[in-house]
Amino acid sequence: MKEKKLAVLARQAYEEGKRIVAPLMGFPGVELTGTNIKLAQQNFGEHFKVIRKLVEMFSPDVAFPLMDLSVEANALGRFTIFPREETPTVYTKERFQFEDLEKMKEIDISFDTRVIGYVETMKLMKLGLPPEITRVAYVTGPFTLASLIMGAQDAVMSILKNPVEFHELCNFVTRVIIEYARLLITAGAEVICITDPTAVMLSPKQFKVWSTPYVTRIKEICKYNGVDTIYHVCGNSMHLIDSILESGIGGLSLDSKYNDIQLSEVAKKVPENVAIIGNISPTVTMAFGKPRDVRREVIELLDEMKPYANFILSTGCDLPQKTPLENISAFIDAARTYSLRHH
């Protein structure tokens, strides 16, 4: 499989006067196909129908599955709630003790039904989507997965009180994430997106200890397999940009300006061989704005990012299920009709 390096693809498009258009969209497709989130995330045939419908309707350059931060934690036996119309959530008040880790280490997640479901979805994406579309798969970030297993507050307390045990947990979850990533890569994933929203709680110094080394290991395995990586973090992560870049990831996916992310400021720090991905607001603009608001924000962002060949237009996070389809169309159309040569 020929490696699809995001920054290279971005530069090739830039040289042609275009941008790669890659909205993080999955959930609006649930409305389009008349299914529900629970069914789509637990039935890989339904899941693929959702993705295929979005690709057919909007022709993005990149295809993502439904974002789901519960897959690995659920596979490790953590109590997970599956609402019909919302993405699953891990019940983080379930008691966790470090002794539980020994039992968890015996679990082979490759036999987990939901892991298998996402792997099979990726196989269908490989077979059933146009070959020029870049196929991305999600894995949960190491600090976020550790926090889902023991609860975010307990994770932060463990950094201070039980650093040795917490490192052991981080080592373990990183091995689990790598195992999941390998399964997805074998199934056809061309890029692995590491979603790590809880890491935004860390200071830069903490991030370098509790996130960077573990993200680096995931990135290295992906690179060895000829697959690029994206690191996606929610909220205001401006304080973490340098620490994230130390992991050597191939793309940086950031939240919207309403979370104080100034993408052009970030771009000044990011090397040319790392893609900058973002960051139209999924809620303020895409879910609750009008098509004219979407067009205006897209054009403003494209203008702002004009000097940077490694920029990929996307949304700041996954789009809500009720995002109006005309807003997604406005997002795609504004990007497709924008010419770098005429601005």
C-alpha cells in the first residue's frame, strides 16, 4: 500500500490552487440513512452505509467513520452506556484499582465484538469507496483512554500521587491502542487519527511526561506500517502545540476559533511536513449557523491560511447528528470554488 502522507497530499493540492477538504463528519449520515447511532456503531453494514452515503452526497477528499471514544475501554470490560441516538459513553465512576490491571492484561481485544465491528467497517471502506479518497480510522489517545478507565479526576490525582502505577497504566493502554491500530491498518486504514480530548487538561510539562512518549510509540508503529497519523485534541490546546509536535505526528487536528484556537498562529510553529487540520466550528457555525455563515467562515479561514501549503480544511470536531445538510454542502462548495490563485 502506497503511503498517503497528509502534508504531501496537502502540498500537491496547494500547488494546483486547491485545498484538501476533510470535514469530520459521520453522525449527519445517520439521519441520511434513517438509522440511529447505536445501530450504526454496532452493525458494520449499517455503519458503512452511513459513510458511503456521505461520500456519495458530498464527495470529500477524506472519509472518517463515526467517532467513538468508547471502543477500547469497552473492549477492556469498562461499563459503557449505549444510548440510541448518542455516541456511547464510558461510565467513569466505575471503581478502578491498579490491581485490576493484571486481569485486563489477559484480555485480547481482537476478539471484542465492537473492535471487530470497526475493523470490518474499515474493510468495507477499503472495498466500497473510491480509491482516491483517503480512509481514516480513529483510535483513542493514551491519556484519554487511561482517564476513561479510571476517571479523569483520579487520573490527574494519580499523576501526583501514584506516578509509577499510572505509567504502568499508560504503558498498558498504549499497547492496547497499538493492537487496535494494527487491526485497522490491516483492514485498510491509510491514516490513524489519535483522538485525545482529555489531554487538554495537562500542562505542557505534564503532557511531555504523560502523553508525548506514548503518542510517539503509536506514531512509530503506524509509520513502520506505512500509515500517517493525525493527533486530534478538543478545547483550547494552544499551550500544548509544541509538546504535541514533539511526538512527530503527521497531522494536527484542532478545535475551532470559539475555543481560542488561532490556526494561523499555530501554523507558524508547525513544520512543513506536518499537516494542519481544522477548524470550522462544528456547533456554532455548522450545526446552528446558516449556509451563508458557513461560507463566510470557510472563506475567512482559507484566506487566513493561504500562506501555508500544509493546511487541510476541516471542522474543529465531529459534526453533530442534526447538522443541516445544506450547511455541509455550503462548506464543501465554498472550499471547492475557492481558488488560491485568485485570492
